[in-house]
Amino acid sequence: MAKHTIWIIDTSVFLNILDIPGYNQKRKSIISDFKIYIKMGIPSFFLIRLF
């Protein structure tokens, strides 16, 4: 059975993903990183930390 990975996403990362003006300076880099994680094919859960 494959182990699952949990990725804890900080609010600043989430704001970049949502493309919120003033909080999206690293959007291209973050989206690129997510594409890499998804292509790795590791069973994963993304947990969004809102506080």
C-alpha cells in the first residue's frame, strides 16, 4: 500500500494560487511547484492552513 503525503499549504501560498492582487508575487513559481508535485504521482492530500 502506498503511503500518502500531506502537504500543508500556508495562507500566503493559497493567496498566490487564487491570484489575489498584492499577494501574488510568487504565483508563477508556486504554480510551477504544484505541477511538479502532481506529476510526481505521489498520493497526496493538500491541507490549507487558514490561520
